[in-house]
Amino acid sequence: MDGLILIHKPQNCTSHDVVIKIREILNKKKVGHYGTLDPLATGLMMIAVGKATRLFPFFSRADKVYKGRIKLGFSTDTYDSFGKPTSEVTNEYPDKKSLLKLIEKFKGEIIQVSPPFSAKKYKGKPLYALARQNKEFKLKTSKIFIHFFHLLNYKPPLIDFKVKCSSGTYIRSLAHDLGQNLECGAHLSQLTRTKVGNFNIKDCFTLDKTKKLAQENKIEEFLIPLELLLPEFPKIILKETGSALVKNGSMIFHDNILKVVYPRASLSNITKKRENIFRMFSYEGKLLAFAKKIPEKKCLHPFLVVDSKDVTQ
């Protein structure tokens, strides 16, 4: 059982809670996720099962889209509504024009400071653990990219928004920094992740629905197989000799290849922005590995072998 499950995470549970639940539902230990969602947040979580856990590097840099709500008036220590107030409450809010002008400054490439309660580490320890112990530490900064930051509705003190951002962006920090710049304080009160790369929340399953389908032996209805993942990379169908070589991580040459299938035009542009990577398949249609082209040697090098077992099994 190997593949990806799109789960609609409910509020008030951690990402790890979701992983544990899927392990119980599938009775499988090798389960992980491709990106944390805070307990406050809901929405799309990508859960990897079995060999799909090895594909994390491909999905970790994917852009994400969120819809949420920011509450003006005071800031909190966690930068969201689960935290304790860290400023005086104010009822003086900016007008819509001033808000829109400031939002523009958060678009494009910016340096962001992570929240004190986060999984970022300081001297080997997660910040949230240090924050709970009231220990002093230096907050981490990172370079992020905001593709868009749309104001959907503004009824002071509530700001409804939609944002598309690079991986590693903290929407809580975005809310907090907005409040600091507006000089009225702010924190995140609602958040839903709607997209990760090409995956959409409309294709998600709830934990209850996943459990029901699993009990009915209909796992194929929610588990996306390895073979359907990362279609933006060209697909190479290997001869039997090639399959035997690739499972051992050996170089693949032209005479080991049966056929090359390139992605459709809408996906090929994505490929050009990334490394020249190929998906390696057996003649029977099983994903075996990912390989990079080595032009000087006129071959392909398997850098990630997904299936090292006998391909005839």
C-alpha cells in the first residue's frame, strides 16, 4: 500500500494527530505528511503512505494557497487566537484604503520572522518548547515569496483574505506583522489551506470518510498511487534489462529504454523550472525510481530508487 491521501484536516487537532489516525485506519506504520498545519488551521493535508514518504523533497517546495481571517485590535504570543494577548486592546482600526496600501508591501519577496511558538529550531530544540518554558531565544528569519495577498472583505476588526505563498511561509506571522505595521495589533483567527501545488481541497477526504471507505475495502477511492504522482516529469518505460539495473541504482543507457512519454503541454512548463528529472517505470507500469540526466555520459542516473524489489513480483 503506497501512495498519497488528500485529507481535510479538522480544527483543534495537530498534523501528527492526523498521521496517527491514518496509521490506525490503514493499520500501517509508514505514514507521514508533506507539510504541517497548525491546530487552528483546517484544510488540505497531503498524507504519504508507504514508499510515498520518500517523495517529500518533491513536494516540500510547492506553493500553497490559503483563505483565512485576521482579527485586528491586539496581538498574541502565538500570533493566533489560541494564544495569550501581548498588547492592549484597541478599537482604532485603519480605513480600507490604508489597509490595502499596506497589504501591497507584503507582496513579492520578503524576509519573515517565524512565530515564537513554531517547529523551527534554536540550538537543536523546537521554538515552541523553549517558548513554553519562557526561555530566551532568537527568532528565525527566512526569505519567502508572496505571489498574491487579496483582501476579500473588511469589516473592522475582521479581515478576510486569500494568499498564495511559497513553502515555509507562516500565515500567523503575516497576520502579526500586518498588525504591527498598522499599529493596532492583529492575530490570525481562522485559516484554511485550499491548495498545495496542483492539489486542491475539493479533492480531499475527511478522516471519517477515509475510515468508512477503508472498512469497505475501497482504499483505491482515496489513495492516489505512486504511478500517478508528479506527472510533470517525463515517464520512461524501461526494458526488462533497464528495470533490473535501475532497482540497483545503476546507470541507465539508451538501449535500456523502451519508450519515453513526455507530459502534456500544461505540465511541461513546470518541468522546465525544475531539474531535468525523469520517472522510471517497468514495462508492467510500476514506478521504480527517479533519475537525472547526465549529458556528458549520455545516461540517466537513478538518484531515488522507489522500488528495489524484484519487478516481477
